[in-house]
Amino acid sequence: MREEGSARRIYIVESIIGLFGIDENNGIIERILYKGGLEEIAETIDRQRRGELTAEVTEAIRRLLEKGYTRFIFSNRALAEGARGKMVVDAEFLENPKACRYLRLNLERIALESGLVREASQLYEMNREISLILARRDVGRALSDREAIIIKAIQTLEGLDKALNTLSGKLREWYGLHFPELGRIIEDHETYSTILGELGDRTLMVEIPESINLDERIRVEISKASSTSIGAHMSEEDVEPVRRLASHLKGLYGFRRELEKYIMKTTLEVAPNLSELAGPILAARLIERAGGLKRLSMMPSGTIQLLGAEKAMFRALKTRSKPPKHGLIFQHPIVHNSPRKMRGSLARILASQLAVAARADALTGKYIGEELKRKLEAKLEGLKIHRK
């Protein structure tokens, strides 16, 4: 009975040249050699690493079942789970079994005997190339995961900005019933929330504490206005919910700064070239609007130039009016701070360099940000001379 149980147990071991069914005595019972070029072999190995039952795995199990083997031991946990779930066979995972060690030690001889390579150096070169391909795939997936995080984070930032603007506006309207002059003196929403959150009632603003960072002129102006305000009286009970809203808004403004720092750090890691040219926040917005860095890298510069202006473009096509000259990249200082008549040309030049930066980040990973920045500056200088 022991021999029968042993004969029914088989190890399925992966290698760079194929799949092998190896018994307890290190006998190779079955082999399925990979076909195609290095990219195709790497694709097959990658799919198997992630637990996908490729044609090679399915065929190996089928042949071994026909030979009477019913218990399959995998050195790949994901494959063991896949075989157990999809092919309903007795499959288990064992880390680094002796069959794996045997195959590693004898792979060179097996490859030569199989006619896959003519000399050992070819096998080592094959192993190196496939390892590089798999490493690039792993890096690509890791970057893709980080891109998804950037996309969600920048969407959250944009949603937060809308919420902060809406709530800050409502706060001004609400507290304006009590102290309307404060809204005219303090334009910045966060500063307004800070003052109100700490002090509340306008009578407490006659003397603003040093903990609130304000210019001395502004302090004096608020102090005078609080004494002569035409606003309605509010009881402590009326002021408290307004003050609490202001305190919550102050906290959200603090969180916004933290979120923005996080997005900048993450975008610099994922897209250093794009971040160098566009700035990390605009780079993140371009990635989000494109649906990912890879998709952005495949876009022509003209499409990148108009990312974010899709509605305006469709409206122009429908009404036959002038099409937009820029989308999100209007936020870049080069475009935003330039005369209106030059913005179209500047947006086109900027978009062409952003396209190159996105391709470098997505396809090569090589840092060329400073070089692209120099080229961009040279083109802008040439445009100025031409305009003169």
C-alpha cells in the first residue's frame, strides 16, 4: 500500500524552460516545454506565478492523471489553489520540495538533452532575459497600483476642495448675520475659519490672541469692526454651532495640506519626469484625467493639451464656435501667467514636452526631467524671440 500511495503522489515543478512532473525518486515522469520567444515564455511564467492555470499546467495535470497520479504537490501556492478549485484535483503547496532542488541542479543537463539550447551559456542568457522581463512586469504592476492610489487621492482632493468652498461660503453667510464686516476684512477661508473657530462671538475679537497669525493692520481693523458692527445679536447657544463648524473646517484645511503633500510625494515617485515639468499636483491631475500614466503616455500631445476641456470641445463642435486652446495645463504657470494671445502656442509647446515626459515615466523609467525642462525653456525663449 505504501508503494501505491507513493506512486500516486507527484510534484509539479516550474522552470524557465517548462513544467515538469517529478516523482518521489526524482524521476521525470512528464515534461511540458514552453513554446515561443522569451516574451511569450515570460508571459506564461508570469500568469502561472499569479495562479492562472495555463494550457501547459492543464495539459501536465491531464497527462499525469492518465498515468494514475492523483495527488499533486506544487511549489507555487497560487497554482495549487487554482488546480484545487478549477480542476477539482487533490493539490497542495509545499515550499521548496526536494524535486525543486533536483530540477535546479539538473536544469542545464535537461535543457541540453531537450535540444532547447546548444550550450550552457544560452540557458544562462535565457534565464537573465526572462528574469529582466518578469522584473519589468512586477515594477509595472507596482506602478499601476500606485497610479490607482494617486487617482483616488487626487479625486478626493478635488472633492474636498469643492466641499470646503461650499461649506466656507455657508459659514460666511451664517456668521455674517452676526459679524458681516469680518467677511470683508478676511478673504482667506482658512483664516476666517481659524478666527471664528477659536473665538466665536464677535465681542471676543476686540483683542485677537497672538496664537492666531495675523498682520497687525488686520488685527486693528477686526478689533474696530467688532466694536461697531451692524450685525444682529447672537446668543451663546446660537454662536456655538457656527463656531463648531468653523473648527471642523479648520481641521479639514489641515487635512487638505497633508493630503496634498502625500499626493506630491507619491506622484514624484511614480512619474518623476512629468512631475518635474508639470509640478506634482498637475501631473497627478493629468494622470487621473487620462485614466492612468500608461494611457497618458499613449496620448498625442494635442490630446494632452486639451485634457480637462472635453465639454468645451464638444460644445465648440456642436455650435461651430472656437475650440478651446487648453485644458488642465492652463493651471501651469507658463500658460496661466502669460498674455491671453500667447496661451495657445505655449500650451502646445508645454503639451509636447509633457507627452515625452509621460512616455519616459511609463515606458523606460529613465529620468530625463531636467533635460526636458531645458528643452522647454529653449523653445519658450525661441517663441518669445519669434514673437518680437
